[in-house]
Amino acid sequence: MSRRRYLNFLSVYILQFALSTANQCPNVTAPANALCPHTDTSGLTYRQRICDCPGVCLASVEDRSANSSTLPAWKLAVGIASGAILFIMCAIFVRMFVLRHKMSSDEVEQEEFLGSLPGLPPRFSYNELALATNHFMKVLGKGGFGTVYEGDLPDGNKVAIKRLGDSKQGQTELRAEVATIGGINHHCLVRLWGFCSEGAHRMLVYECMTNGSLDRWLFGDTVLEWAARYQIAMDTAQGLCYLHRDCRHKIIHLGVKPQNILLDDRFHAKVAVFGMSKLFDRDTSQVVTRMRGTPGYLAPEWLLQTGITEKCDVWSYGMVLLEILSGRRNVDVHESPQKWYLSAWAVQCMQEKSWHEIIDVRIQGSLTPEDWEHVKRVLMIAMWCIQDAPHMRPSMAKVVQMLEGVVDVDHAPLHYDFLHMVSGDAPPDSSMTSTYTRSAFSSVTELNDDSSESEVLRS
């Protein structure tokens, strides 16, 4: 088609579109050769000039060839509709391209991070985990962290599959878990069997602990005998010792509590949940402040924001030991006021040489003289672990040696500014501020509202 003919066609289409939206006058008789497409007397040919209707003022159109063909009105409508549809489709395509490009960037970043980690656990596809869970039928638990489902792998292993959200937080948690325990295989740590990172699908696959979390057995109606309690204390100490001393990077757990200590079918304990954990190179010294933690298990320096080290885990472990010994929560407002705070009450009992009162009355009758010696040893270890000053607390490696009886345990100093302040009995000359007192008090009183992520990693 010649350029002149193309321009003629284009001008006629533009003029027809303008007339179709103008104030047409179908009841007015149009003059000969006028361009008025909605009247009976005019035909749509290139020989037409203008529509001399009231309210319409169009420039004259030059005469065209007398042999020009008629242009049906329906073709004009089809052309306009096609153009509109094409525009909408283009807009949708551009939008999808932008979103896909953004998602691809996130996936690339995720893959680069995972690729940089040594010793990754097995990687599952979404379809494999959907099949293992029977399309996510059996829910073990729900929470802000996501939903946990029971699953069975093809090799027969029963697993707990935590399905994370597709938000940035879900991506962060997956990275934290894979980075901390992805390459770790220790008998006192909950094993991460694998993970899934497939687009918006992010899941973590753990071994399933059949007897659930320690808090269910300590604070429930079922009585846990001393031999089991002692074994749990030892397993937990060995797990934390491995994180602090034997990993390629030192790992600070920052979530040591009964809810995060899981029990297998033989009541051996494994430490779980590493979402808050921090990794440190062994040849560097780092101080972390302003970390979130569980009220009731926060070391004094954590609340004071003077630096977080592995000694925070030691302090939390000491609180867990007191709960194992007493069979009660570290804060219980249903007790008499002097017993509200387990740690402060335990110190008082030690000062008054009435430490037997701390021990769970449900097991006292079954304790042998040898058991009582072990109980006293564990209680003295707990007193060392909850010292105010971090440098006064033993390392977890030293704690393991104390529990094994390899190292003698002396009596710990019984002056605790922090515990006095938590219990509302701070000495007048205490160096800690009243602001800190309120912070500690408000933290421990929120303990009963705490919920566990680990509890659902069970069948």
C-alpha cells in the first residue's frame, strides 16, 4: 500500500471516530455528499464532504475517488474494541512482568544465600512435602510462626513440617534455621531433616518428638521421676555446650526454656527452635544488644542491654534447672507472695538452709539418699548459673562436668541484686536503677502468657 493511500485510510478512520462521538442529528436531512453516518440519505464514501447538522462543525473533506468502497459501521466498532482489548492486555502483561521480575530477584537472592552455606540438609520440593503430609491434612499446631503438620517421609521417618508464611519474616526464619542447625547433627539437638524453598513455599522439616515439650511433663498432672529429670538436665546441658563450643561457629541459642526442650519416646531431651539464635566467629568478639526473649528467662545483662553472650544461655539454663527441681514455673502468682518468683524464693531457702523445700513434693518420697545428693548438686549448679555477673557463671562445658561429677561444686555466693529487684525487695544501695526494676518486673509478670513454637514439633 502506498503512503498516500495509507494516510487516506487513516484520516477517514479518525474522522469517523470523531463523528461517532459527536452530537449527531439523525432527524436532519443531510445535504448531498455529506458525511453524516447516522442518516439514511448519506452513504459512507470518500466522496462525502461534511455533515451540516446543528452543533457539528467539521472541516471540509476533499473529494475522493468516485469509486471508493463503502466502510461499514460495524468494522469501526470492531476496530475500537480490538484496540481497547489490546491495550488492557498489554497493561496486564507489563504488570505481570514487573511482579515476576521482582519475585525472581528475591528467589535469586535466596538461592545465593543458601548456596553460600556449607553442609545444607536435604532439599524437598513442594510436591514431595504435600504428598508426605497428605496435602497438609493433620495439623499439629498453629501460631504466629506458621502452621506445623505431621508428615511421613518415604523412608518411614515421621516428621513435623513447619510451613512458614510467604512474607519477609518467613524467609528470614528459614534462613536462620538452615544457617544455624542445617549442618548440625547432635544427639541432644532437634534434627532438621530438610527444607523447602520453592517460590512462595517455605517449609522446615524436623524430626518428630513423640513426647512433646518438657513443660507439659513438669507442670502437668503427670509426675516426672527424678532419674528422667536428671537425664533431661544433662541432655540439655550437652546440647548447649555443643552449640557454644563445638560448632564451627559459636551459636547462642537465646531461647532456653522448658517449651524448647523436647522429649523423645525414651524421655531423652533435645534442644529445639533456633529462630532467635546468633552465630559468632570464634576469632572475633561481638556484642549484641536489644534482642527479644522470653520473659522469666532473660539474664540481667539482657534486660540492661549491656551485651548478649553465651552466658545468657547459662542464666536461662539455671532457671530451667530450678523448674526441673521444683516442678513449678519460675513465676507463679498462685503461690504465696514470697514464692511468686521461684529464683528469689530458692535463694531465700538456701540462705535459711531449708533447701529441701524447693524440691518437688511429688517426688521427695521416692528419692534415695544418693538421689538427694544428686538433687543438692544440681541445685548448687543452678545457683551458680543464675549469678548476676556473667563472669561468675560457669560455661556450659563446666556445667556438664559438674553434672557428671568430674568437677566439685562449691557453694555459690547468695547475694543477687537482680533477684531482689525482681521480687520487689531491692536493697537500698543497689546499683541497678528503678527503671531496670520496672523492666524486670513487667517482663516476669508476662511469663504466663508465653507460648511455645517447639511444642508442636511432636505427634
